[in-house]
Amino acid sequence: MERYYQPEIECAPVEQIKALQDERLVKQVKHVWDNVPYYRKKMEEKGVTPDDIKGTKDMYKLPFLTKDDLRIAYPYGLMGKPLKECVRIQSTSGTTGKRVVAFYTQHDIDLWEDCCARAIVAAGGTDEDVCQVSYGYGLFTGGPGLNGGSHKVGCLTVPTSSGNTERQIMFIQDLKSTILCCTPSYAAYLGETMKEMGLTPDQIPLKAGIFGAEAWSEEMRQDIQNTLGIKAYDIYGLTELSGPGVSFECSEQSGMHINEDHFIAEIIDPNTGEVLPEGTKGELVFTSLTKEAFPLLRYRTRDICVLTRKKCSCGRTFIKMAKPMGRSDDMLIIRGVNVFPSQIEAVLIAAGYPANYQIVVDRVKNSDTLDVQVEMTPEMFADNVGEVKKRQAALEAGLRSMLGISAKVVLVAPKTIARSEGKAVRVIDKRKI
Ligand code: DLL
């Protein structure tokens, strides 16, 4: 039987959710206008005032916010509350450019943890569960967010944070952890290690996993589910909007319900900014309706995605987003063709390879090259050279048919490619270096 953390809103009639969004948007625009001079100026430049925003139908009038705005306004320029009322910051890893620092009031944290609690309950979590949180704790939102959600559900929370794989497995076994929260790449690594230790899925007490923070394919989900003997649920979020729990998967495991009482989602054409109809692929844009300290209106995530409001068998009425296919800034343009790492991953896993691979892009004599290094399983590694060559050719054919361009496949020995404890680094683009 499906269970909910806050059924009154998670399963509310769509009209009720939309009316709530209208009401909250009007309030939030006023809050931002009154308290965030940076955004007010953007509105003034566009000739918009809070009086023009009567509900979500007027959203399109509001200016977008981008990552560049966040950089310019760093660190305090987008705050909606005085520092005195804030109790926490979280921050992105800042691998490209300046870090994003997001601020929270106690109220913001409370609502964020509710969102994470909804995700845990949707994955079958109850106060009988032992929830091991193996996302990083600290500035990264993964650990603190799921930790708070787990408390709210009443699970016994095991805050292992990421890394120290042996200890993770010891706790899973000794404390009989039933729910695992971490990145999908770390879940795959934990699964691989347990398999090597001779543990079969029925000897692993886990029953569910809540995996997100990076793009992962449907094939990778199957792989993790089989190795760990669990149901693997996707969870999405970003620091700018609070962290994990902006959207989460239910028992249908076919896309993530967006917490629409807290966020409005739009899909736009990344080139023109035009709002696209439901069901069309484009860039995901979010407006936070309830955030006090860091209220972002029409924030461009750069994630490429599709929204659908088909009836869901779980009973939730929140709109669903498909798995993001990667970020528009993750998208590689190789010989003029758009390539997402997730497409490559899908081909590899469907052909029976583990999700341990690295994509190397370079430019040789003015032409782009695409090399995919893929780890073999120990069984494949034991094959003779002729067999390995055949496998290589088969993968190259599979990639050509998926991507429309050729790629060179290099099969490497098991354990050659570095494992990740957090977000995996899949692409090395030497053209930019
Ligand atoms: O990754 C928050 C999070 C933590 C989400 C734990 C889920 C679980 P950031 O570090 O700010 O926040 O990175 C946000 O990660 O814009 C997406 O590109 C990507 N991302 C997050 N979740 C997913 C997902 C956290 N389920 C960026 N699928 C986002 C694909 C995801 N990409």
C-alpha cells in the first residue's frame, strides 16, 4: 500500500495545488521585490512590478535568474532575510567558477526536510527503518538534507557520510540498514564491493535506495537493483533551491514528482527563453515559492528535462519530471553532434558492462575525437584477445547507432578507473584545457 508523508498536499486535486501556487507566487514576488534589490532591479529593467503578477499565468513576465547572477550577487546579494534570521548555509562544490552559497532560515530548513521526508516515505520508509545516509555531510546538501528527512520520518538515522567503503558495509550488515541514500555511482561501487566479498542480494538487508545528485541511466538502475536486491529511487534537487527533495520518485519509478507546493517548474527553450508546452524537452526553470532566506524566481538550472502531468498510480498529483538527461553545460558537442554522457552510459550498461567508464574528448588535426574507456568485468577480462576485440567492435557499433557519430572504445582491466564516493567525474574534455 502506498504511503505518504503529507497526503493532504501530495495527493490534493490539481486545481487546489494550482490555486496554492497562484497565492504563494503573488506573496513571494512581493517578498522578493521588497527585500532583494538585485532582483527588483531586474524586474524594473523589464518594466514589471508585483501588481503585474496575479498568479502563475503571469510567470512569463518575470525575468530569469542564471548562475551568472548568482556569481555576481555572491555572497549576500540575493538574500531575502537579514543574516540575523538565517541559521545555516550550504554550498556547491564550485568546480566551475565561484561557489554558490545558499542561505536558510529555520523555517526554510524545516520545509526542506519535509520534502526529503516525502521522498523517504515514497521509497517505503517508516519509523521501523534504518536509514544510512552516505551522501557527503558538510557544505554539500545531500547529507544534511536526507539526514533531516530521515529524522522526520522517525527512521534510525546512520550518518556515515560518504567514503570509507568498508565501514559503510560493516554498518549496513551490523545495524541492518534497510534504506541507503547516496549517489548512484557510489551505490554501484558499494554493490560491486559487496559482490566481491561474496555477499548475495538476499544477504544484504537493504530494501530501498534513494539515489541522486547526478545523472544516471535506467540501465544503471537495473544494475544497482539487481546487485543490492533493492528498489532504487531517484531524487533530484540543487543547492540553489534547498538541496535534495525538489522532486522524488514514487513506487511507479517512472519520473520524479516535483514538490509543487514549494516549487513551480517550467520548461524553456534554452536558446530563446520561450516557455515550451508540457511534454517538450528543454531547460528546467524553477521558482521557489516558500524559501524566505534565498528566494529564487525563475532560476535557470541548465538541466535538460521533460515534464508530464499524467495520472500516477501512486496517487500523488504533483507534476513529474523525467530523469534529467544531463545538464546543458554537460552536453558535449562532438563534430557538431550533441552528445550526453548518459547516452553513452546507457549503451555500455545495456551491453553488460559496469558503470565504470571515462569519456575523453580531444581535438586532433582540427577534428574532435571521442574515446570511451570502459572497464571489463573480471569474466570478460579472462577472455582471449580475439574475443576482447570483438567486444570492442560491438560496443563501437552500439555507440555509433546511439550517437550518430563514431567513438573509439578502449576496454580496460577491472578496477582501472577511479571510483567515486560522491558525484562521479565521467568526462575529460581536453579541448578546453
Ligand atoms: O546535487 C543536491 C542533491 C543531493 C540532489 C543529493 C539529490 C541527492 P548540487 O550539488 O547543487 O545539488 O547539484 C545540482 O546536480 O542541477 C543536476 O544537474 C544534478 N542532479 C541532482 N540530482 C539529480 C538527479 C545536489 N536525480 C545538480 N538526476 C542539478 C540527474 C541530478 N541530475
